[in-house]
Amino acid sequence: MSNLDGLSNFKSRDAFAKCVHTYARILEKVASRYAPSRLLSFDEVHVFMALQLMHGRGHASRSALETELALGGGAVKTIVKHMKMNGLVQTSNGGTRMTAKGRGIWEGLADSMPSEMPLPKSSVSLGRYNYAVLLRELGFAIKSGIEQRDAAIRIGGTGATTLLCRDGGFFMQDSNEDPLKKEGWLKKELLEKLRPADGDAVIIGGADSGKAAELAAKSAALATIMAHEKHV
């Protein structure tokens, strides 16, 4: 385990969320401008997905990052530079790898977003392409769902739908109506592949491409972590 202790050590809901928030703040710092640099074309979700790629492959080339993050070469060069400045990665001829600090941050955030999957279009996933992310133990941080929708749109998605998990089912905020009651196949797929528990949330991002939908869902999940009033 890294010196950024894993979330499994945290017993209470608030302690869990505060720890995840700390990690997300580091991503926000990486995605910030260093004056007098020009406006950046990436944000926290790109940093998160860069770490995710390195976790899966052990290292990542610039070309792999361009493909995974849907960014140009200049933006990828800058994001790697910022990650390196903040001690999250190291570079060599073999590519970019996470440092112990970067790995600790990745592991903490991965604990809060432990499963994900692409989705077909349905009554709750309205984009041409759709992607679902499980947000562990942070259903209480969802307010109206508008914040998640706006975060998805800001990153280039068409919107986001947020489902709260309780009693083995899915519900909209402030509603006892199951939005999937007529789509049992989708409910079954979400339960089997995401494995949600009571208190979790599922965020579904929609977009005009598969990669944009994934970015939208993960951006909305990170926005949920960042925005909760107890953590600012």
C-alpha cells in the first residue's frame, strides 16, 4: 500500500468520501494552468483516465494516451508534463509510468469507481453511445442530478443520468419509482456487471461517440466527488 492510505481503512461514509475528495483535488491541481500558459484542453477526467491506462498497461506511450484521452499531441505532452510536475508519473524511452504517489491516487479513486461498462440506448441512457460508471458509497452526495448532467455536457457529452441504488434496485433522486421496471434486461445487466450496493450511485453518460460517452460518465462521477458541500 502506498503512503496515501487505501480507502479500505476508512470505516465511515464521510471519511471515505473526504479521502476520495482529497485525491480528486490532486487531479484538479494537475489540470490547472500554470501562468502565463494558455487555456488547457484537458481537465480532471483526462488525468484520471491517463492513470487508468497506465494502471492497465504498466506504462503508456504518447500515441496511446492520445487515443485513450481523445486529445491531440500537444495536449498530451502538456498533461504528461503537469503529471510529472506533481509527482504522479515518470517518463523514459519506454513510455510514461505511475510513481508510487500516482499509484496511490489511482487506487484510491478506483475504489470509488470500481466498475464500468458501455450501455445500449434505453429509457435512461439517451445518447447515441452510452457508458455507465458505478460510484461507490456516494449516492448521498447526489442532489438533483443536474450537476452530473452539466459535468457531462462540459466535457463534450450530451448529458448524464444518475441512478441511486437501494433495496436491490435503481431509483431517480426523490422518487420511489423504478425507472427500469419495463427494462428488466438492463436492470439485470447493471446488477450483474456493476454489482452495486445500497448507497451507491450509477452515472450514465451519453455522447455521439463511445469515447466521449466514457469521458462524460467519468467526468460526472468526479464532479460528484468534488462538489459535495461536506468536502469543501
